[in-house]
Amino acid sequence: MTRAFGDGRLKDHITAKPDVSIETIDEDTEFIILASDGLWKPSEKYIFDCQTKRRLTALEKLNDPQEASKELIKEALSRRSKDDISCIVVMFH
């Protein structure tokens, strides 16, 4: 996700180039999280994964992508994330 699309010359401090990772989605994939950097900051993704392993396990049991997104946003806010937070959870099962 990026909010810097448009006239790049007017955005000196924002890049329109998103961070992208490629993952294989198969029959074992339960969900994916599409989110802005505000969800992952202030900690790096590895630290986020370690800190929220318990929360992600709980998300697997929610079966409601909207509630899962809300929980992830609450987690980011509890870490005092200062950036914009956007989050979409896509569940496959």
C-alpha cells in the first residue's frame, strides 16, 4: 500500500515505490495481511512477527477479516506507531 501515487515531483519526502514481498499462496495459506508501514513500525517486521505471534494465532481463530484488521491496528497503536495505519486481512478459509 502506498499513498504517494500521483505527481511524484510534489512529494519530496514520500516515495511512491512500495515495499513488496512475493509469497506463494496455496491450499495451506490461511490469510494474508496487506498493510501500510504504520502497522509494522516502530518495530521491524521480524520484531513484529515475534511480538505478535500470539495475536496472529488468535487471528487465525477469528474467521472475520474485519475484526482481524481491527486487532492488528490496535496492536500497532499500542506500540505507539506514529505513521498512518492501513490494514486489510484477506482470509482464505
